[in-house]
Amino acid sequence: MTRITVRVVPKSGRTAVEAGSEGVVVRVRATPEGGKATEEARRALADALGVPPSRVRLSTGARSRIKVFEVVGLPEGELEVRLRAT
């Protein structure tokens, strides 16, 4: 299991996962109400990594813009390679 820390930006114009010098940013269209932005971020992250959404789960940060997700069955080195490809 690999952990990844992301910053979620709700109410964006598009859904996107960006990996840069400032870390991983997940932009989502959803509002931060009722966990909608977190769920959209989880699914966008899974899509960017090429894994089923069921293998990505929130570890910490349910009510924060900074969240830690766990990705089951993906080595850490592979995580970085897949994020750079996005």
C-alpha cells in the first residue's frame, strides 16, 4: 500500500490531476459539501493512476483540502511514474 498526499481544489472548471514541484493537486468540479469533492478527487486520482476506484481510499483529511489517500497494490515507485505521465 502506498500513501499519497494531495491538495484538493473544489469548484474548479475541470477535473484534473496535476503533479508538479508543489506536489499533487487534484482539481474537481464538485463542491466541498457532504464529501462530494473528496469522492470526486478519489475517483480522479484512481483514473490518473490507472487503478480501479475501489483501490484508492481516503486515509486522513476528510474535512481538509490537504488529504492523504492510500492506494492498495501499487508500489511507490510506480505511483510516481504514473503521476508524471498525466
